[in-house]
Amino acid sequence: MAFNPDVKRKIVRDRKTDKHLPCVMCGATYPLPDAVHIIDEKEWKAKLGCDRQANGIPLCPNCHRIFDEVLRPYLYRALHQFGTSGLPMSWTKNNKLTVTEQNLGLEEEGTA
């Protein structure tokens, strides 16, 4: 789910200049940057009640995908092994479902 428009604006725009902020991972500036949830929106709202600017970072579309599919699961594993408790469950694995991960049922019976 996306941030509401007011929260997204606070995440992706500079307060003084109103220009789009660069991606925090690669530094690229995009005309329509992504406001990315650090902790999954459902998990954040269940604990705190509403979305907040503190739970978002501006990322370009490429880094957004890397963050969701690679970085969060790596951070979870490292912090969990370090002994950190109370980590977001949404970080345990990639929370995005892509076509390549779906079972489309195209295999013939007995070959899968």
C-alpha cells in the first residue's frame, strides 16, 4: 500500500525548496520518487495506529525493489543473529509477490 499523499510529500520533498529529494541509496533524482515503507504498513499501523513520516524513505524505483527484496531480509538475519529482539516480521522475507514467484500451474502433472 502507498502512503497517503500528505505523508508521501513529506518523505519525498525537501521542506525548504519543495524539490524532490534524491534516492537515499544511490543518490539519483527522479521526477516521481517512491516513498518506501521501512516497516510494512500493516505491521506499523497495528502497533502505532497510523502511517508516519518516520517510517518512510525516498528511493528510486530500482533501489525500492532492492530494499524490499534484498536489504530488509539481510538486515533481519544479521540483527536477529546479533540478538536484537522485536524486529519487524515483515523483514523476515521479501514481502512482494512477483510473477516469477507465483505458481502459475503451467507444469504438467508428474513433472514438477
